[in-house]
Amino acid sequence: MRGKQIRLERIMDRNTHRSIIVPMDHGVTSGPIDGLEDMEKTVNAVAEGGANAVIGHLGLALHGHRGKGRDIGLILHLSASTSLAPDPNRKVLVNSVANALKMGADGVSMHVNIGAETEAGMLADLGNVAVECIEWGMPLLAMMYPRGGKVTDEHLVDHVKLAARVAAELGADIVKTVYTGDPDSFRQVTRGCMVPVVVAGGSKTDDRATLELIEGAMQGGAAGISVGRNAFQHRAPTQFIRAAALIVHEGRSAEEALEALEVE
């Protein structure tokens, strides 16, 4: 497992064992949305702020990662669907672990919607990719979302802790999932998952709401954050990541982070 451990250190801070990850895989789902027209510029901005890694499809590796700025970990996303698909919740494999190694990726990621009608196929893909990751020493991040006919609220703690545990059971090294709304309930998610859990940033919102979500998740045992639109669509992405890092890596409060962001 030596190779996997080395690569994990490129994704998670070796001192705090926490991570700030910026997903930029939206180009396949939604197209060139604000903040992702120039991926190299955005990658450099969040890297300068201290983000540990970015997530993206092959296009990010080919056209946006490791430009002239500060280095940053690369997680290659292996599954996809578009917003125009008949069933956007159905994610299909579009890349491989072997190709991620060829592209110099530090990890790979998969998206699974627990509760979707196509859950079985997505779980099969996740399990197969996890086995390949063990074979090749590649870290695997699993994006796990409760979405489907039986899911009335995707933030419900029973749904979220099931989604997170499924990923750990099938071999993921890091789990990304949604916040349950408060530290106590989210602690049920992190305690019931054998691997680090990072919290998703969710829809675009204001700075206070995002930073308070991050603080609550960290108090609930999160190992970091995976914030996309609230980072790369921010008026000042570098400064936002620096503020988030105060909470994630230094244990500061959301109020302190907000004050630092306003000063910058």
C-alpha cells in the first residue's frame, strides 16, 4: 500500500490529515459554467489559496491542471452524466484507473447516487474501481449522495450515514457526502464511517452560510471539505480558500474566517 499512502499525502495535508478539495467536474454535467471557462486560471487561484487538490475529468488534466502556479493534487473523476440525460442520476464509467496513472493523477473519484433506480450498476462500478485502486496503489474518493424515490430528504442523517458507510465498505479511501445540518448528527456519519469524510459545499450561497457549514462539519468530525461553486465562483477564490483553510487546517471559527475574508 506504499504507493497509495504516498499519493494520499498529495491529497491530504500530512500534518493535519485534513484536506481542502475543489471539485471542477461540472463541465461534463453542466458545461462551461461561471468560474470554469478558464480552468487553468481557476486551478492556479485555488492552489494559491492553499487548496490541497482539485477534482476533474480528463479535460482538466489535459487543459487546466499544473499550469505556471503553485502545485496542487489532481483527482481524476471516472464517472459522469449530463444534466440533459433522461436520468441524470445514472453515472457511467468514462475513464479508468490505469489511464489516471498515465495522466499523473494523485487519486481517482467516483459518483454514486444511493437510492437511485440505477444504484446497482453504480455500486458495481464503485466496487470494481476500488479493487483496481488497491491493485495499482491509487487513492479512491467516493462521492456518495442519497438520491432516489425513497429519499425524501438527502440531508437526513440515516440516509447520509448509510451512503458514507457503503463507500467505506466497498473500498473507498475518502468519502464525500452532504452535511446533515448540525455537528451532532454529522458526527453519526463520521463515527460510522471507517475512512475520512469530507463534506460537500452544496449549491452557491453566501460566505457566512458556507463557512458556518464548514465549521459545523469539522466539529462533527469531518476530515475536510470538497467545495466547488462556492469556491471557484467566488469573487475572490484565492481569498476564500485561505479563509476556509483557517477552519479546516487551523481549527478557527467561521466568524474568524469571515473576518479574515472581509479584510482581504
